[in-house]
Amino acid sequence: MKAIWSGFSTYALVGLANTLLHWQMFFVLRVAVGLDQSTSNLAAFCVAASFSYYLNAIYTFDAKLSAMGYLVFLCLMGALSYVVGYLGDRWQIHGLLTVAAFSLLSLVLGFLLSLYVVFRGHRP
């Protein structure tokens, strides 16, 4: 159990850098380009997820990069990012709350997805 929490701290550190990248991309796409929250959140997620998948594979899980693992992670978490953005649009929630909610969900669900599906067999 201690090893999992150790892995979570590394995952959270990579997640912090991921979050900064995601939020910057989201607000550029939302404010400067004028895209809706769902599209902005999905596009920002794809950029940030590519960055964090690579770092987590190497530093958190000590695993080889896998195209299938990357696609599974990108599709499942990308769908979540789109849904959260869609709900933000639908309920007219401020973009800051949308990305904050997604970031919290992504931290927990993304770690569990990585641990038990994407990098299965590679304990942190």
C-alpha cells in the first residue's frame, strides 16, 4: 500500500505540471479563440495528456510506452473531459470551475485508470 501512495505522489507531481498546461491551453482556446468549453477542454486535455502519459510511463510506473495504452487513456479520459466541458456549457458554469472540476476528477480517476488498466502490472 505504501508503494501505491509513493506512486500517487509522483503521479500528482506530474499532474500538477499537466494541470498548468491544461488550464493554459483551455483558457487560450476558450477566451482568445472563442471555442466552447467542451471543445476547449477536450483539446487542452489531449495536449496535456500526451505530456503526462510520457512522464508517468517513465517516472511513475517505470513502464515502456505503449500506443494501445496511450489510446485507451486518451479515449477514456478524453471522453470525461468532453463531458465535463459539455456540462459546463450546458449549465453555463464559469470556465474556471469547469477545469477545476475536471482536474480533480482527472487526478483520482486518471491515477486509478493508469494503475489498474493502462500500466497494469507496473506498480509505482
